[in-house]
Amino acid sequence: MKMLKYKILIKTKDFVDEFAKKEISQYFNGKINSISKGFYFIYFEKGNENEMFDFVYNIFYFSRVIENIYLEIVNFRNEEFVSLKKETFDFISSDLKFEVDALKNYKFEHQKAEKIFGKFILDSCEKLRVDLENYDVSFKLFTKDLISYLVIDLIGFSLTKRDYKINFGSTTINSIIPNYCFYLLNLDEKKTKYSMIDPISGFGDILIEASLFKPKQANHFKKRFELLIRKLFNYSIKTVSVEKSKNTFYSVVQNNKIFKFQRENIAFSSQSIKLSQYDIDWLDVKFKEEQIDYVVTCLPEIHEVKEREKFLKEFFYQIEFIIKKKFCVISKKEIDLKYFKKSYFKILVNEKIFIGDQKYMIYVFK
């Protein structure tokens, strides 16, 4: 019996569950099934592959918070009792080399599992052969909520990795974090143009991500020929049209070296961002009162208490002058709320999130 449906697994961080579903529903009209927070599956009918290809390409180009898209091969509870039918791989269009990669959260012994499933795959598909160095297809093994999955990564890399990060350092943050902040600010629903500033912008992550909501060039556009789904199904590249953003983005750095690095990142991203270099206490000179709609920034790590207090006092004074609507602060440390109580700001979000072991505090103010 041939496979009648393709089961697509979609993975992201649990704290962006609400917004991930919103992104998926933009490009898929059917039922979105939740396995757990941040982990979903949807079905596409066999014989209607174009619908699946369009979905994968749209997520590839435009998703802000999806990490991975997988094609499920089989799921199971005990690795010793798995069998794969030859029909399982009838979608593969040409001879391909493969590897099996047991991820960190896979519950069984890794080397043993990779050999077992490598043999299952070889016995089930004549078009596949093992090549651990120069493979075309990477089969992934992972476990979620006691269920293990053998899948194919349809993209070939994590969607949170960004091409524009040709320069990066300790202040660089995972792309999901600023996009989570943008969703909290409801920027995905904005119909009118707005202005945004990052007054401590580092390598430019935040504003480049903000510009990607209506990009001059679609996200991952330069990697479109590397998509694994093309090799599996022999599918042609999907072209996309983008609507140029009318929003205005201001990026401010204080360091000569960082200025050069960020300018290169912005150029590589092909987005429109106004980059300047001056100290943060110049904000009330460079901008008029309530000129900027949104401020989003990641605070620098300042360990000396008095120096940190001095910086925060000046920072919130300047923001209070230029801001018109809302601002969001990302910090690796909790911020003493006394800086807000002395101002007219109202706190809307005070949340702790994790990327791996790294804690981030997210604050949104109105």
C-alpha cells in the first residue's frame, strides 16, 4: 500500500507557540495538529505535492519563528520494533546519498540507532546509499514526549540561522528573540508605516529582523538552491514577490569597529536601515520629541553596579523623550523596575524566556 499522505512536522520554541501557529495558518488552510507546545504536524495529500512545496517555500522565505520543517518517515516507542516498507520512500525521485543523525534528545544509544536505521533505509530504498561525508539527505532521529521520530529535514539547516550574520559576536542573539518581541508589539498586524530605532544596535540583528516583515529581499533567498526538498522531489525553485517596506529603521552604534561590521551585515541582508554612530545621550538631540514609534533593543551586559545604574538612568531618560508608542527591552539580567516607576511608562510584558541555557528577560512598555 502506497503512502497516501505526507506528514509534515514543524518545530519551534515553546514560548512562540501562539505566533508559530499564526505563521503556519498564513500558508496552510487545513488543520494544524499540536503534538506539544512548539511542535506541530500537518498533512498534505499525495498527488498534490505542489501545495506542500508552496507551503515549505513560503515558510522558508517568510517565517519569523519556525526552526525546522521535517517530513516524517516513521514514529515509534521502541527502536527494536521498527520496520519500513519500500513504499515509504516512493517519493524519492533520484539516486541520493544519505546519513542518519541521532540528535541530542534522542532517547536510545546514538551509534547503535544510526546503524539500525541506516540498514532499514538501505533495505527499503534502492535509490539511497550511505555517505557520511558528502550526503544529500540527512535523516534525523529525535524523541519528543516519549515518542521517537525518524524524519528528513526538508530545509537542510535551522531556519533561525541567518545569511546576513557574516559578522557576529557576544551581543548577537537568536533570531527568534527579536521576532517574538515584534509579535508582542503586534508589528505583524501593522497596516500603516512606522518608525523604529535600536539605540544600542551591536551587529544589527534586531532591525534587520524587523525589516524582514516586509523585506526588500526574502529571507534565505541566497540559499534557495540548497533546499533539500528540491533534491528529494526534483522540484523547481519557487520565485517570490516581496513588498518593499515603507517603514523607517534607525540603527545606532557607539563603536567604530562595530559600525563597520554592522554596515556589512546590513548590506548583505539587502534591507534598508539608516545606520549612525554616536553616544546614546545624543538621542534627544538627533530626534524630536515623540518622533519614533517603537524602540527595540538588547541591553549591553554591564557588571559594575554603579556603571549599570548610570547607563540605565540615561537610557530610559532618552527613550522617554523620543518614543511615541511602545518599546521593548531584551536583557540577560533582570532590570530594577524603579527606572520605569519614575516615568510615564506602563509595563505590558515582564517575561523570562530561555534559548538553551541562556536566560533572557523581555520587557514591553507603553
